[in-house]
Amino acid sequence: MPDGERPLTTPDGRYIIVRGRLWRASDPNLADDKRQCLVSELMAARRAVKAAADDKDALAAARDRVNTAKIALGERGPVWWHDGAPDLNKHMVETTHYGTWYRAIKQSG
């Protein structure tokens, strides 16, 4: 996917697709200001991971910040939908019930 282009999202909005793999999308029910705050924290935490380099304690703390932000965004931890559907995070899209839809999208595009 070229820089600046948004990833493909499943029809139900639960996942984005990156290189054929499902990644859980952020909870669409989050207020915009809260989402922006959490995304800012996630980006800062990712920069801290990069900056930590060889400092094991700083790296662990930065990774914990990333995880905490991703849980708050709904990308990790309990799923944000309530219909009992399983979490398919990190599954290859072709091996899930989204496979037929995905193949049709790829053929038409």
C-alpha cells in the first residue's frame, strides 16, 4: 500500500487488511477527541520504543505504553463488538469468512 493510502477495511469495519492479514481496527465508538489522544499516545510510545534501543527497562516500559494504548483503542484486548463473533486478529483474510469478499475486491480492482 503506497504511503498515505488507507488500508482496506472489512465491510463490518472490524479489521483493516495489511498484506493479506487482518488487523483489528480501532473501536469506531470512541469519541474523536479521545481517539486522537490515544493515537497521539500510541505514536509517542512507538517513538519511545525506537529511542530505547539497548536499555531493557526503557524498552519494556515503552512496549507497555504501546500495548496500553492499543488496548484503549480497541485494537487489542477484549473485542469492541458485542455479537459474539470471534476475534480474527492476525489471521490471513483468505482463510476467514471474509475470503470470498476479499477475492472479489481484488479481482475488481
